[in-house]
Amino acid sequence: NSLGKLTPEDNRFAPYLLSLLEDEDIFFQLFGLLGSFQIRSESALPLIESIASKKLAYPEIHWRMTPEDSSVWNLQFQALRILALWQGRSALPLIKKHAAKSPPVAELLAIYYWEESLPLIMKWSHSKHSEDQRLALRAWKSDVPVSEMRKTATTLRSCLADEKMSHESRHQAAIKLGLASVEEDIDWLLKMLLEEKKEG
């Protein structure tokens, strides 16, 4: 992939990539978006923010969408992903806003802002609404860095003991805690499982 070889040292391509980002063709826009991110083109950032800020027409891509609609959706999603990588915490409010309506963006939220987003994921897990449960499950199943999960071990423990959360959410919380566990967490998990068996 030639785009993957670009670095900030290749900033001479910034005007060309910006022109692609401004093109009417979605394919060219996506190429310009990814390339501008690779070289960290500050001139492209306002346009990337504009694309990411638009309301998503659908929660996620599905088979009934036209190829054009799918491409537009993917462009906006990639813009959100890029802002998370590029701007860090500054992009959190925007991504959190979109995550409330879109399972794939909820996954982005969990991957890049796990510690900050866990209270919201728990709120979705407590909800009786199926839409919130879909958001929660997508977030729980996201591939979060182990180092980030370890920061929330205490909160994950509380999730396992929270009977108001759905069974699936508690199960996913147990997986997260297990993946990030230290010896103390493993001992706690085993003790909890033994107590549940006794109660059963």
C-alpha cells in the first residue's frame, strides 16, 4: 500500500492530497483522507473535521444500502477514526456524540478512549432499550489495548457483580478482566465463580 509508506516528511504532497479530498468522487476523497493523515497535513484537518461532523445517515453499513451510500458512510467513519488517532482527547466529544447512534463508532470509542468511555458503556449495559444494548455489546467486544483495560480493573470487577447489567455485558466484562488480569484478579475471578457454583 503506497499510502502506508507516506510520512510527515512527505508534506510536499499536501496540496495534491487536499485536492483529492475536495474532489466529488468518494474514492478520491478517501484516498486524500488517508494520505493527508499519513503526512499529518494541517491544511486538510478542517475538511476532515467537517466530514466527521456530519450526521451519519445510517447507524452502520447494511446490505440494503446503495454502494454510493456505503462509500459515503465509510468515508465519514474513517474520518472519525483518523481524528481519534490524530487529535486524541480533543476528538472525544465528537466521537462520543456519534457513538450514541452507531455501534461501529461505539467500538471506536471503546478502542481509543476505553477509560473515559467505560461509564457510558456501563450506562448502555443497564439500559432496557435494544439499541443501547447493541451499542454496549459492540463496545464490550472491541479490541481494547491490554494496558488500557488494566487501568479499569476495579470498575470491571464491579461490572461482574452488577446484576442490573445484562448477562452478555457481564460476560464480556469478565473476558476483558481476564485478558488484562494480574494474579490478584485471577484469584478474585476464581473465588467469584466458586461462590456462584455454591449458590447454584
